[in-house]
Amino acid sequence: MAIDAIVLAGDRGPSDPVAVAAGVPAKCLTPIGGSPMVNRVVRALRDSGRIERILLCGPAESTVQGSPDLRALTAEGGVGWVAPEATPCTSAAAALATLPSDAPVLVTTGDHALLAPAMVREFLDQAFAQGGDVAVALAPYELVRETYPHTRRTVLKFSDGRFCGCNLFAFLTARGRDMVRIWREVENDRKNPIRVIGLVGWGAMARYALGTLSLAEGVRRLSQQTGIAASVIPLRFAEAAIDVDSVADLELVRSIVAKRG
């Protein structure tokens, strides 16, 4: 099955530290291995054999018009563009609203410079096999630490393991897209922990804090509380957990790509 994909390519503009370090007007244009990293993301999606149309959400229209690379990319068949919103969550919601509500959609980010076709295939194949409304990819932290011991990543700590996010999300049903609305509510209420805790319940949050909540139980509780059948897809690719959030990330990704030749 070939589905559509959204690439979130908005950023903080010229003031983004990665953009400043690379000397480009938008982070997604940062050159890695001879091409802007957003081009690498698009190429990985295309080469996966699982993606039909690709929609770039960002960067700003002025940046697109001023960039020969982005103009060429969006001039190609199968690659569209919509303006980004203020946050990744609102950008995802705006982009999803332009696509048929019942169509499965993959969402990733324009700074996922190490994204590979095999990652996309494994994630989507497992997501469809498990069914449900929405799926998210995670990579085992031990794998990431063993492969790249000096990288710093956000770690989710469960009783059955530690995991890192991979910036790969699959919205498989119309109901699954409600997770974006919930994400936006969490974003709006991030200073109100009681509202955030309400998503999984006090008991689950207490067990997470104590280190006794398993990943499976956490996902089950989230599904129960939201009414959205969620699944987690573990990926055995350390690189899936590495995006370019900082200048240190940029240096790491460039070194990985250079070693691969």
C-alpha cells in the first residue's frame, strides 16, 4: 500500500542555531552529504516504495521561492507545499486538513537527515500489520547509546526498557487524527500538569515516575483514556532516533554520512 506523507519543515527561521551554523535561511536547507537535508528526507520516502504523494509543510513561502533546491523539489510531480504554522503540532494539523480525512498518512520531519527507506518500510509495514488508529516509532535507547555513545537524546524510561522517539508517526484512520488535537491540547496545557496527567491517569503517571510502568501498559492506558487505538513500533535502527535539533547533532550526522561515503 502506498500512502501520502507529510514532512514538517518549519523552523525558527534564520535565527535557528542549525541554520546559522550552516549559513542557510532555513534549517531544512542545511547541506548534508552534498544536498539539503529535506531533500534527503524526500528521497528516503520515495525510495521506500511505500509513499505516493509528499507534502512539505514549511519552510516559509519566501524561503521556498528564494531557494533553487526547494523550487526544484516542489516543481517535481508528487511533492506539494503548504505554509507552516506556529508549532509542529499546529503545522501537522494544518497539513493533515488538506488531505482526505480517511486516508492513512505518514508524518515525519525535515530534519530527519538519516531517514532511510528501510526505516520507512519497517515502520509502515508493522503499523499496518498491528492495525489501530495511530502508530509511533521508538528506538531502544541502549541501541542508540551503544552505536552513538556521545549523542544526547530524550529518553522515555519504562520498566521494560528505555526508548527514544524517531519522528515517525502514522495516522491510519480518521479517528487516529484526533491524536493531533490531543497533542495540541497537551501543548497548550504544558504548564498545567493535571490536564496532561489526565491523558493516561494518575495511577499510570505514578507508576511511570516510580519506574514500574511498562511501555505496553502505558500505550494501553493512553488508548483507553483517549479512545484512540495506539501502537508503538520498535525500530532496530539507531539512526532513526537521530534528528538535527542542534549544532552537535549536525556535526554527528555529517560525520555519519561522510563515513558512509
